Amino acid sequence: MDVSLPISGMTCAACAGRIEKVIGRLEGVSAEVNLATETANVSLADGKAVPDVIAAIRKAGYDVKPAQTQLALQGMTCAACAARIEKVLNRLPGVSASVNFATETALVEQPAGLYPTEALIQAVRKAGYDAHEIKADTDPHPAGNGASFWQWLAPALLTAPLLWEMLAMTAGWHALMVPRLWQMGLATLVQFGFGWRFYRSAWHTIKGGGANMDVLVALGTSVAWLFSVVVVLQGHTDLPVYFEASAVVITLVCLGKWLEARARHKASQAMGELLQLQPRDARVERDGQLLEVPVDQVKAGEIVIVRHGDAIPVDGEVISGEAVVDESMLTGESVPVAKSAGAQVFAATRNHDGMLRIRATGVGQQTQLAEIVRLVAAAQGSKAPIQRLADQIAAVFVPVVLLIALGTFLVTWWLSGFTPAMLNAVAVLVIACPCALGLATPSAVMVGVGRGAHLGLLFRNAAALEHAAHLDTLVLDKTGTLTEGKPGVRSVHVLAGQLDENTLLQWAASLEAGSEHPLARALLSEAAQRQLALLPVTGFAVTAGQGVTATLPDGTTLRVGRVDWAGDTDATIPPARQDETLIGIGRDQQLLGVVALADTVRQTSSAAVAALQAQGIDVIMLTGDNQSTAQWVAQATGIKTVHAEVLPAGKADVIRALAASNKHVAMVGDGVNDAPALALAEVSFAMGAGSNVAIEAADVTLMRNDLMAVSHAVALARATLRKIRQNLFFAFIYNTLGIPLAMFGLLNPAIAGAAMALSSVSVVSNALLLRRWQAPRSSQQ
């Protein structure tokens, strides 16, 4: 067998040679390692396992890159099925799998190249279910529940005469009763025609070594049907028959499954709706002609024309034209945004007015829409920590119920006779379905994450959603979070040397050209306005939290950054105003000058801080800026606790200290220097317009640069957690009350079937109420 393993950690040819040597020591294994492609092509003799090779690679100090595969599952009927599939997949060495019953998906993580997708699918099939791989940007479970509708309507029509029989007998209308042979015929059609799916599923599950809801339904209805058949065939007219019980249970379970499937489809519509937002065609300039081509054929760098009223097909940069674009599907912000040359536009947003010529920068899988779809899919398929208890119960639920039913049958037979024992045991088997328990958490997570995506709140996973609901302390960066993040140069002061303002600014902007910090962008913008050409620099280096160093073409080495770091502060520095930040330019420990920059506080920051504080959250500012500027912003926004002049490592220390005091700490930031603190926080938020590093480190991405979105994300997380708790309460109460009632003969099997069918529907319907959730309005808005 030949496999290709992607290797991480190699830095030179010696690394590749060492890996080849280590793998070659394994008996029956040989390898060729390619440093350029960072892969190891491994040949294994029969009986040799890939995990042994991976273990050898890791022992040598390298690693095999992980890979994720998402599978759409078929055949699951309850939480026990999900637990069974998860257990089977996790038995594969090196595999970590998580199965989500609500989304009917499995997320499988393994070292890349360890198992082909077909091997994972075969493992699922051996457990009695089926699966197929979910490709990128496809809906794993497209709409189409028509077959399920007929699967419950047809048995309902056959069951109707049996219900009439039951009603006629109750009312004493013996002349209108259905003959028993007819009852047997109708019930048999329902039992083995439309109920055959339960037998098939139960057999596959038992053969795979598990037990699920279908085992309970098949066993319970079979007992009632078989007892009634024996009574009819032996001519015992003095004994009752229970054909209506078995037929009604199967019909109601089919109805419940149809209703549940509809509810779950509505709950998962967020994915389908996102996929439908991007237009299928694009107008592209090629060879002097305007052609309409499928959007998946557009290449990066091509010029795309977007007319009035059209949806934008790709991510890109406007090169000409002006328009007003509705970006609400990405940001949740209803106010359209004006776009002109130089502006960024995104796929699936809509041009409301004007025409744009766009140079495509992101197409296909590289668009922001595609990334949102991936994030939503991953988050909806993940598990919240609160689900652990439900998973543990579901794993042993069916075997325990079978024992309870057996005990009920034996005790009741001894006390009251065979017929009551049979009915009570059937009722226990039918009422005890773990579906509601399995759907309680994932259905609420699925709807909550989908609702958040429509509002521009992207949760990385279910754990982030749950942690956001618990947070009590929020740490904020200043620049770009509380402020607009677009500071401008207010003044330039020359302090030493025969320099003028423009030369000093030219030097500073030339060094900052390699930085993405908002203050760097302010220097570059001012230099462009003054038409100052940027000088090429060498030896560019960043000192975290301090500034940048580089050498000019004439050999002059400069520092640009914090005043006390850039040079000797003996020079007389003009006092900065409260809202100003000073940037120093130094050479050979001499401070040559300073640039005063000023940012403006966002209009919504004060209202956002007040809203967060009203939610019981302590808001803290954490910034590397000077104390005076930080205090001015804090007073303007209502923040009481400020940590100023803090280096990136110091920011992480503040987060650690807060967490050590048993605080549930969240961090909001948008820059590279915020990434360490974001990674340490229990839950981290990144502004959508922030750096890629900050977004990558964050648990929640806010698609609009507005701190109020943090308040909305917390409110949505808390609303989702409330739904989860409500669902778990109803699921536990349902089984806690239902099973004892059935054991003591207080629950007819038909009623038990109806209750079981409606329990799952009620849980998902309760979760669906989150689709109506609206962000609370602040009193200051």
C-alpha cells in the first residue's frame, strides 16, 4: 500500500533525510521525502499500519498535518445512533470524530493521508448506516421531504378504520365495529409495509453491535401485533386485540419523523440561504469584449462589471465607478455603503445604485462568503460542552430502557396477568425515545449560529457560543475597537538636525510601509497627500509593542515608534493633547522629531459600553497607547478600568491575571499585537476589518466594525443557551415522567406513541424560535 503524508516542521534537506531514515527503520516500510512539497511518499508491506509510520515521524520531532473530513450521515433515528457512529469512527487509530444528530453530519479529524474518505464511509456502513462526503459550498441535506410525507399519510389512511374500531367499541356501537380479520389485514400492512423501515434499521444497528430507537419501536409494536394475531387465529373472542395500538404507534412515529425532518430542515436553512446569495453568472471583460460567464470560471485579476441592481459575484477592488452597496448579508448592518475607486467589495453583496468596474481578488473558495459558509457549517456541526451529559445518557439509554421494559413485563405479569404486562411493556418501549435528548442542544446551536451569521456574528464553534453566554469581563483594545481606527496626522515637529517636516514624514512613512498598524496607515496617507515618494528600505524589523527599524538607501538606520524607544527623550517634546498619540523618529539614539496623530471615538462606542455593562459585564480597556490618550477615550466611552502603555506580552499577562481570579474573560481586538491576548481569552472577538492574524485567533468574528456587535453576540449566545437549557429540561422531564407512567399502566401505547413523536418536534420547534431573535436596542441608540 502506498500513502502520501504531508509533513510539517521540515526546514532543510537534512530534515527530509532524517525522516526517510526514521521511517526506513520500520520493517516492511520505505519512504521518499520531498522537501519542496513537504510530503512523504510511503510504501507499506501487507500488515503494516500507517499509524506506526506517523508515530515514528512524531518521535523524530516532526508531525503529520491534520485533515478534516465532513460526512453527511443517513439512517440515524435517535441520539443513540449518533453515539454509535461516533464510537465506531473513534475506534479507528488516529481518528477523532464528532457526530451531530441535529445536522446529521460527522466531522472527522485525522492525520492527512491516514484514511481515505471511502474507508471512513465503510466504517459508518459497517455500523448499519450510510454516509457520503460533504463537498465545499454544498448543502449536505438539500430540501425534499415529500417522500416522508407519504410515508406517514398512507399508513394513517390504513390506520383510520382501526381508530374507528376503537372509538366504536368505547361508545358501545357494536354494530359498526370492524371485523377482526380486516383489522389484522390493515394492521399487518402497516406493521410490515410502512413499518419495515424500523425492522431494517433495528437489524442493521443490532448487527453493528448497538441499539437505537428503532429497536424499541420494532420490538414494542411487534409484541402488540403478535399478541393480537394469536388471539384472532386461535378464536379467543373473549380476549381484546391491540391492532390499533401497533398501527397507531407506527403511524405516529412516521408522522413525528416527518414533522421532525421539516423542523430540522428549517433549522438548517442558514447554510442553504448563504449558498444562494452568490450570483451564478458574472460579466467579465475579456479581449475587449464583455462576456457573461459562470461565476466559477472567473479568475483572480480579471475585470468584472457590476450593473445597477446586480449582486456582486466576486471579492474585489473597485478600479472605477461609484455605487451604493448593500452589505447587510455580511455585516448585518442595514445602511448601504458608498463605494468608489480603491474600495473593497465582497461577493453576494448587492449594488443598489451606480455601476462598478472591479478587479477580482477573491473567487470561488477564496471569497469572504465562502469563508462564512465554512465557518457556519463547522460551527453548526460542533458540540457545546453542555451536551456532554446528554451524550453520556444517550449512549446507554436504549439498553437501560430494554431492561426496564423487561422488568415491567415480568412484575406486571406476576401481579396482574399477561395482557396488562404486555401493554405496559409496549408503552415503556414506545415512550422511551432519546430523540428529544439528542436534539436538545444541537438544534438550538444550529439555529443560533445560523441567526448569528445573518447578523454578521460568526461563531467559530458551539463552545465559543456557550462561553460567550457565560462571560462577565470584557477586555477591549482601543485603536480600531473603541475608536475608528483611522487616525490622521495632526502635526509634525522637527526636534534635531537640519530637517524639514516633509523629510521627517517621508522617512517615517518609508519605514512604516511594511506595517499594517493603523498608525502606520495614517503616516502613509499623510505622505501620499503631500505627494512624498516612499524610499526603499532594507533590514526592516518589528519590535513588538515598540515600533519598526530599517535602513534608508543612504545607510541611515532609523527607528519609528514609541517616543521613549525611538530616541533619547532629553529633547523638548511638545505636549500632546488628550486625544493625540505621539510617534517618534530617531537615529543613533537621537530623537529627530515626533508626529502627533489623533483618532476619533466611534459614535456607537459609548452606547455599546453601556449595553455591555447593563448585561453585567465589566468592561476594561487594554492598550499600548499612552496613559493620557487612553484615559481620554475611557472617559468618553464610560469605561472605568484602564491599562495603558501595555506591551503585547503584557496584554497576555493581564488576561492571565483576570482568568486566575475566576473571571470569565473575553477579549476584543483587531491587530496583530492583540493575537496573543486573543488566544488566551476564554472567548475572543475580532473585528471583521481587523488583521487576518487577529481573526484567525478569535472565537467570534464581527463582520462590522462596531463594538455594539459584541453586545449583540453576547445577547444571542445567552438566548441560545436559554433554549438549550429549556430543551434539556423538557427532554429530561419527558422521559422522567413518561417511563414511570408507562410502567404503572397509566399510559396507553397509542398515547405513548403520540407523546414520543411530538417530543422531538417540540424541542426543535422551541429552538426554531431563535430565528425570530432580534438584537436588543440600546437606550442610547
